Amino acid sequence: MCLEELRTLLARHARPDGTTAIDGVLVSKVDRSDPPAPSMSGTVLAVIAQGAKRLALGDRIFEYGAGQYLVASVDLPVTGQFTRADPERPALGFGLVLEPSAVAELLLRAGPGDTPPAGGGAAPGIAVSDAPAPLLDAVVRLLRLLDEPRDRAVLAPLVKREILWRVITGEQGATVRQLGLADSGLSHISRAVRWIREHYAQAFRVEDLARLSGMSVSAFYRNFHAVTAMSPIQFQKQIRLQEARLLLATHPGDVTGVGHRVGYDNPSQFSREYRRQFGAPPSQDAARLRHGVHGPAAVLP
């Protein structure tokens, strides 16, 4: 029954931009299966009520469908595709942006033994599980508040916290709990992820990133791959290519200049790696972008 009402609520409140009247709550309705589209995952809980989606992160593939949820605890370069979506039965999804401060507050309020013990090392940055009934029930109650403006301001924050608590204490809680722990493996790796995202055009030494993360080089490699499913160099390449695509949307005639701005000194290498990532050379892909041929958002929801 929860899934049926969830589908009804999502279909009624879906907007073209995915936003809702509740801050941090997203709703999607997709009526076609487009080719795989690259984007950043964001830090998010995504619940599918109808349809199915496939997400690729490095060498890992995640598939989730009706009654399942995905959590992403790091903003990662992913490629996503709805595998079951059509006009008669569109894919319907719910998304909740995960805020580290909200996770930390709940962990501070939790009593001893209320959350599972932390495992060793960093948990994966993305994980998928079946959604238990209490989680689906809380999501439905949150979406009902979209029809109850008088109660929304008071009750929505409470239900959002309940949803977050259900995830923190659930099967993939380790992935989410690390968001709120200042000294978790994820928080250490996030420093390196943030540095690469902010300085993607610069060359770096892995030793320097390991030092920034407070780890030995071997521990840094191990934990970075556990979280991102990529090496630091592979991660940087994904960020460079996605940034290049954004730049080409506004500077379609300057392929060489865009390649140089994102860190490629060799135009041939830039064109080759761009084509491998996006299925077309930069100039051709830029033309597609100008004509509005975009794929769906990778994760949400």
C-alpha cells in the first residue's frame, strides 16, 4: 500500500525541475529511457517507486527499482540511465539531499548502542538496498505534507529527521553515518575529493593528497578506491571531462581552449578521452548540447 500511495503522490507533485515546496526534497517523473548520461551524484537518498535505474561508478554497477533506495554519501562522477520508463508507466522517484550537519546532530542525540558499530576503513560512497516499510511510510508522510501547507513548516523537518534516522540505522547506515563523523574514513577521503574537484586542472602527487587526508599512501589508495571505485587519477579525469562538457555548452567553437582550461595540454588526447566518455568528439557533442539533447540526471532520484 505504501508504494501505491507513494506513486500517486510522486506523480501529482512532479515538476520539470524536480523541486518541491519542501527544502531538500526532490521528485522526479521520467517517461522515457534515454541513453546513459554522465553527471555528479550529489549526496542524496533516492527512492524508486516505479520504474528502474542503472548507475555506473567506476567499475561498479548499481541497479535499483521499485521499492529500493540508493544512498550517495560523496559527490561522485557517475553515469545514470532509467532502464524502465515510458509514457504509460513513467519512472517515479523521491530524493532527499543528505546534509552532514543533520547526520551529525542525529548521531550526537543517539544513545549508546542505538547505531551499529562502525566497521574498519571507509564505506563505499554509493550503496543500494531494499527499502523497509518504516522508511517508505515516512517518505509517504513527508510527501503528504505537500498537500498540507499549514502543517508543512512544523512537521516536514521532523519527518525528514525520521527518514534520515531510518537510513542511518538501516542496512546502508555505514555509508550515511560517515557523513556526520568528523574523523571517519569518508571525511578524510572527502578532503582529497574536494581538493581534486576544486583544482581539477592541476597536476598532483598522490603523496600530497594522502598527507592532506591524514593517511599513508597505501591506506589512502585503498580507502579512496573503496569510496569512489576509482583511482585518484581516474577520478580527476572524470571531473575534467564533465567540466569540459559544461564549458563546451557555452563555448562550442573553442574545443582546444576548453581542453586546455580543464588541464589537457594535448588536444588529441583530450578529443580521444572525451569521445570515449561521451560517445562523440567534443565538437559534435557541443552541437548536440546546443540543440538541447541532454540525458536525465544521473541519480536524482
